[in-house]
Amino acid sequence: MEVMKRETERGWRARRGRRVLIASAAGAVVLGGVLVLLSRGGDAPPPAPGPAALARGAVTTGVPAALPDLAVLIGDRERHLRAQPLDGVSWAVLGTAYVEQGRRTADVANWPKAEKALRTSLQVGAQRNPQALEGLAALAVARRDFPAAKKWGESAVKAGPKRWTAHAVLIDAYTGLGDHEGVRRALDEVMELRPGAPAVGARAAAVYRDLGWREDAAARISDAAAAAGAPAERAAYLEQAGRLAFERGDREEALRFFREALRVDPDQRAAQAGQGRALAALGRTTDALSAYQAALVKQPSPEYALELGELYESLGLGQAARVQYDLLRERVRAAGAAGADEELVLGRFEADHDDPGAAVRRLRDEWGRQPGTAVADALGWALHRAGEDEEALEFATIATEGDQGGGVRSALYAFHRGMIEKELERYGPARRRLGEALTINPYFSPLRAPEAKRALAELGEPSVEDPPG
């Protein structure tokens, strides 16, 4: 199995090398054409496209769009459709714009509007409407409904097999379902159809990160950020680069990426929450609290509320933490009413801060429906917190080693597995796993990183009696 994995990785790396050469040659041809046109002089350049055109170009080509441009595009298409209600293409554009706006703002009120627009596009437009099908797949991803994302994404591929964006949305669907082979196939298709595009580089970086190829992931996202066109696109890739830097424990570099993302696009709230994460790791807690609070005002994500609550808890501010946990519950309820699935973040919260038994029941259901790596980790931890450590270790092993070629290097996942192994008196493996967590990122959580250090100190030095594993 290990030999096959190495051969597969070598094949992927060889193909990536060939694509880089092809993309470089293509870039030289394009540059030559531009120089020829410039040397001719003549007509003045056309006027720059307006906000609606910019946003439309972004949402129809799989590129992050600026929030102000999205608002203009949505208003423009709404007005157009009041006069031309049978324009199926415009319904698809409107629905996709609602999805992107909802994703950027965490406003779940966008989901029903997006679904209505996209289904209307299917009803009034052509029977094989890949853009509307892609939009429905992207909506399902935003709602964390990965079985539906797979269904719509595969339908989009059948309707438009040469549209790279149709294959790209399947990467997200297959990731959420824990189908690592499906992810690889979809990425191969994307890279064949659109080699060298910054958006494809960002997709590749996310996949490489999940495979544990951290250097490849960092290189890909750095190239994507450098080559990105619009500020919103560049900011999105800088935020992704910041997350990768933080995951490997580089607090200063992560902070630089997050700050640059916010400078380029002040509406990049994921980068603002990332700033909070990095500042907390640097011990600048007042600045960290301010960054998280600012992010939550504009993008009240349950994930950010959980992070901020745990930061307050690590500072001994229990009442402030409870305020954030109440916000988390409120946002999860609102998401459910809008057809979204936030069971994963709710289960993670319940396991550590509320009712581990309820977390186990919730996450078992989630695993049965969409068995992604993140769900395996969360379920394993919930089982541990509920006292079911033997079963917990099975899921923690899936999260840390994968069952189909996964292998994300996560300090949190390693910590969870190490604590489970410690409880099972498997002291040698526990010591190695906790040490791995702190090696990957000594600052991975304001609550759990200190706990990992205490547990490792309790385990002491290795003993000849420690069981192998």
C-alpha cells in the first residue's frame, strides 16, 4: 500500500511539473500577443467593466468576488428579471451571486433565495443547464449538504463536461464525503481543463493540504495569490495562505498574510478571524479579541463564535465565553431553518462545553450521512469525552491516518488521538502523538495546547515498558 501511495504521489508530482511547463509556454505566447497589440497603437482601450460585470465575471468563472460588486450585480439581475422573468441564464447568475454573498457574510437568509433562483433557472432555461446545476452544487456545499453537492455536481459535469468549474465543485463535495479518490479524480480534471489558473492553484493547495503535502500546498497558494487578478480574489488566496501558515505553527507569517488580505479587501472577514487566531497565539490577547469581535459583526459564523468563546475561556472569562456559545447556538438554529447543516460545529461545541452524549448522537448521524475527515475527528473526540475510548480511537485513527489516502497534518487531530491513547494507557503512542501535535503547531488552541503540554509532562520520559504503537 505504501509503495502504491508513493507511486501515485510521484505520478501526481510529475503531471504537476508538466503542467507548469505547459502553463509557462502558454503565458509566453499570450505575453507576445499583448506586446504585438501594444506596438500597433491605434484605438483607445475599452472602458473598464463596471461592478456588476466584474462580479458576474467572477461568479461565473469560479473566482471570489468583492462584496460591493456582488450587491450591485444582485440588484442589477433582480431588476432585469422583473422585466424578463424567462431569462434562465440571468436566474442562474442571480442564484450563484446569492450563494457567494451568503458564503462571504454567513447570512443564511441567502440560501432559500439562491435555491429559488437556481431552480427557476432550471425550469425556464434549457433542460441541460450546467451553470444552474453548478450553482445548486455550490449552494449545497455552503449548506454543508455534501450528498446533495455530489448529486448536483455530477449532473453539472454531465451537462457540461468541459466546464472546469463543474469539476471544481465536486472537489468540495467529495472532500465532505471522505471520498479521497473522488477528490483526486476531480482535481485531475480541473488541472487538465484549466492549467495554470490561480483559482485552480487554490483548489490544488487545499487538496494537497489534506494529503499532508504542506510544501506543495504552500507553493501553490503563494503562486495563486501572486497571479490573482482582482483584489477580492487575491485576498481570498492570501487568507488561505495564512491558514496554512498558522497550521504549521508560523504565527508571524500567518499574521502577515491575514493583514495583507485585509489590506487588499477589507471585507475579507475570514482573514480578520485569522488575525484573531494568530494574535492570540502571539500572546496579544486584547488585539485578538478585537479582531474576532470585528469579524463576527460582519460575518457571524458559528465557527468564529466557538473560537472566540474558547479564547475567553482560556482567559478565565467564563461569562463572556457563554455569550459566544449562545451566539453559536443561535446561528446554528438559523442555519438549520435555512436548510443548512451545522451539526459538525455544534457537535464539537457540545463535546467540550455542553453534553458529550448529545454530541456523540449528533455526530454519529453526521458520520452516517457524510463521513468526512473532520467528522471522524469530531466523533472520535466526542466518544472520548463520553467515556467510550476504544471506539473513539477507531475514529481518531481515521482522522489522523485516513482510510483512502487522506492524511492531513493537524495538531488538533493529533492531540485528540494522543489524549484518547493516554486514557487507554497506551503511553508510548500517546507521548508520540501529543509531541507531534506540539511539533506541528505549539499554538493550535488557547485551551487545548496547554492541555497537551500538561499531558505530555504527566507522561514523563519514555519507558521500556511502554507498549509499541
